[in-house]
Amino acid sequence: MNWEMNNIKIMAGSSNVPVAQSVAKILGVPLSDTDTERFSDGETYVNINESIRGCDIFVIQSVSEPVNDNLMELLIYIDALKRASAGRITVVIPYYGYARQDRKVLPRAPITAKLVADLITAAGANRVMTMDLHADQIQGFFNIPLDHLTAINVIVEKLMAYGLHKNQDLVVVSPDVGSVKRTRKVAEMFGAPMAIIDKRRYAKNTTEIMTVIGNVQGKNLLLIDDMIDTAGTMTNSIKELKNLGANDIYAAATHGVLSGKAIQNLSEAPVKKVFITDTIHLPKEKEIEKIEVISVAPIIAKAIDRVHKGKSVSMLFD
């Protein structure tokens, strides 16, 4: 890409350096020279080793495990950039941690997704860029501009390259009622029917499937979700669908949180392939044959390009 101005800076937080490197490479901009250190007591220290006065800064940091450390590092980055007289600070958060705490589910429960938004704003960010939020209303938690990107297009492109669009018996399945909008969009892109799993959650990370709405018997299925955490919900859904007579089952999600027994659960589940993106870095110890990672760096790079040049970001997804 040819830049109209040479005052752009791309910075990498420590949570997802590979994505930041890919974004910088696509844009033809070197990663800025920064250091992140941890003191013996756990405190985080960030240093910017080059002048950024008046520059258009994009700092890339996923709020993933360890969530609190990575969130604090992001806040410290923002503070350091503000104090160094950055022209504009855009925080690029491929995975927005705490997004599932988006409403009061109990009388005295926090709305932590709003708290995180307030912290980022108070630290001095001028703009936020994130991807496939767990709940769309989180966009309204910010009093600064927010660009909500989606990985659906690149996921569907990968699935089509894998050959799923040639399957006449494909049904796209929503793992719960909350994911229906996302699932319907993917089903329309494939020209396939959809089914919905109606379930109830009795405790954190535990669910009981109640019923499946739609015909899945003898069909090849694609489960679509925004994230896979412990994979308990995903594997329970897959097992239930198998019990109802489904053939081959595939799964896809934007965010591969993959905490707890996720890798073991997916390894043992009757699923042929699981597609996730690199919004969260997948460490070597979690790499298994069933999991295929799709890069979102091209989407982020295009969005940064458009923000930097004052162009529409939504045009990327029209």
C-alpha cells in the first residue's frame, strides 16, 4: 500500500506479536521499537524507543490470557503514548476480553465490558478497533469512535476453499439463540438452510442442550459461533447433533480462547475440522490437526489503512 503520509506507527503489545508483524508487513510499515518488561513483583513497564510526536499510532493488543496482564499492558501503552504527544491513538483489540460480562445477569453483578471501555477511554485512547464482539451493544459502551470489524467473510472464504460450498446437504447451525444473526448471515452466503440449538446454561461453562430446531438428520453441518472457550458448549452440541443422525460436522469461530480442557474436548469430539482465526495467538502446545487457523491480519491492515486515510471502514464489509 502507498501511504499518503509517513507519520503512521504500528506497535505490538506482547499478547499477539505475530498478527502485529503480519499487519505491519502488509502495510509496508516497520513495527515501532518498543519494550515491555515485567518487574519481579508483576508490575508492567512499557518504553517507546523512538519519537512519536504528532504521529498516527495503532497499537495492536488482544485482551486474551493472561487477560488482566494484557489489559493492564494496553492501558500502560496508551498512557505512555499520550504522554509522548502522539497525534492520535487507536487501540486495535482483535479479541476484546471481558466481552461476555456485558449486562447484569444477577442483582449485584458488574458490567465489566463497560468498565473496560471506560478504562481504555480514560487512559487516553482516541479510537478503538475490534473484531466480532460477543455482544453488539458493547459498541455503545464507548464515548469515542469504535470500528467493529468482522471475520465472517474470511472464514467463509476459507470454508469455501475447503469445499463446503459444494455440499448439497450442508446445514449451518447456531449453537444458541444469541448466535442466530451471525449464523443466518453465513447460511445466506452458502445458500444453505440453518438450524438452531436451544439450550440452557446452569453454571459457568456448563450447558444442557434442550432441543434442536431444524432438520439435521443425514446432513453435513457447520456450527458457527463467535468464540470457543473451554469447548464444552461446542462439544456437547456436536455430540447431540451426532445423536440426531448428522453426518460430517465442522465448526468455525472467530476467537479461539481454548482455555481449560478445550484441546482435549475438541480432540475427543466427533468433529472433522475446527476453524478459528488468529485474533488470539495459538501457542504450539495447543496446535492439533483438527484446528486450522485463519489470519485476520489482512482485514486489520485494510481497516488501519482506511482509518489512517480518513476513508469508510464499513465499505470493507459491504
